[in-house]
Amino acid sequence: MNTSELRTYLYKRSAALFDPPFTHDDIASIVDLFTDAITAGIVGDEENGITAEDGKVMLRSFGTFKRVIRKGRTYNVRGKKVTVPDRVTVVFQTGAELERAIADKFGVDTDP
């Protein structure tokens, strides 16, 4: 699902749940605000008072977005030394309810 599909899905759901439903513009603004909030939680937004020291956004039962540092490494490619520097990235760990939904839908046990 991409952003456009997400907006369409939310618009259809709002039409079924709310009278009057949200407009397409309302939904687009909500999705944009939500993604901005997640980004602020990961990288910070000093202008709005979010420092994001731990770089973590926890959405209970859905999952956690966490900023991590991937260690650089050095390896040989065709006799030449190649160095990959450290980099900052984001990982996502699923929450319990999302894990159960995946297991129920696909019939796979998610416990190790």
C-alpha cells in the first residue's frame, strides 16, 4: 500500500464511520501530520519541543520505530579494500496485535 492507497482506504473508512465523512483533503492532511509526527519522534523537532533523544516511536500493539546506527565495515572486492561507513537508519519491530493479525491471516506461527 502506498500513500495514495492509504489515503483512499482512510477516506472510504471515514465515510462508513463518520457523518459527514472526512474530505479527501482532510485525510491527506491527517496522513501527512501522522508521518511528520513519526519523523519528529525519530529525528527530533526542536521547533515544536521534541528532542527525540532515544529516537523511538512506540505505537502500542502496532509496533515500534527505532533509530539505530549500523556499524560500518571493511571488505575486499576483487582485491580492493572497500570501506562502508557507519550509517543511521530506522528499524521497525512489530507489536503483539500486529504479530497476531499476521499469524491469523497467513497461518504462520510468529513465535520463535
